[in-house]
Amino acid sequence: MRIIAGSARGRRLKTPRGKNTRPTSDRVREALFNILSPYIPGCSFLDLFAGSGAVGLEALSRGAARAVLVEADRTALAALRENVILTGFQDRAYILAREVKDALFYLGQRGDKFDIIYLDPPYYQNLVEPTLQQIETAAVLRDGGIAVAESAVRDLVPTEIGRLFRWREKEYGDTCLNFYLCRSS
């Protein structure tokens, strides 16, 4: 796995050992960032269930101002910390070693707001809907911001939750990217 484009292009990333994480493929990341490219420069990016950090670090490489990477698994955290150093983004990447629900509560209490939130929960565990609900409850997505939920094609994902509504979905093999826009309050 590597950074595809931007200032850290070509840097190889460490992947966590074991079967607890499923890295987003280069093909899916490239498609994701082709869609998000107009919104990345200068944005505040939140990567939930970050794993190796490939998505959040790709956002930084393409010009995001900052990225918060949330991961609770110890093995994944070791790879994530190494990857932040390998890419040279220690000044703009912030790691939260917490469960996603706790991290969203913490970020909401601090008043943090993000332009783009990416969530890649484990497949087949029905975590997309509750995580989107937690994003909505914590109010961490700016008005007009975008949340992208990666899921298995067969997973059921909501079309709308509160101010979030799905405006686009793209399938890549067994992976689906679901794009949600946050309406103004």
C-alpha cells in the first residue's frame, strides 16, 4: 500500500498485521479522491476506523490542512503511528487512540468541526448507520460538509439521517462508497 498522489506520492505505508483491519484498496482510494479532489485543499479531515491511516494521510498528501485519525486497535495504532512519521505529516496529523463513539463525543465536546469525514467500519457489522447517527449527534460535520461511508455492497446503509442525506454512491467490486452531504441547520 502506498500514497497515490500529492506531496507524499509513492511513499510505502505499513499495514497492520493480523485480520482485524481491511485496508482500503489503492483503486478505491483513487476513485474516492477523484470525487473529493475539489474539496480537499485546505480542508479539515476526520478519518474514523483509520487502520493504517492510508485515507487520512492521502488527504494530507493532497493538501488537507489537518487530519484527525481515529483508531482503537493496538496493532493498527502501531502501523498508523509509523505511517505518520514515514509520510512526514507529524505537524498536521493527530491520532486519537479511542473507540469511534468515544472519539466523536470528545471531538463534539471540544467543538471540533470537519469539512470531510471518512468512515470505514468493519464490514457486515451494521456500523455505518449508528456511526452516521453519532456524527450527527456530536455535530462534528460542518454545514455543507461531506461524510463518506465505505461499506460492503450488500450492507444496508441509510439514505438519510438527520441533516445528512446520501447524494451519491459508487460501487467498486464488493466495496461501496456512500457520499452524504450535511444540510445547513
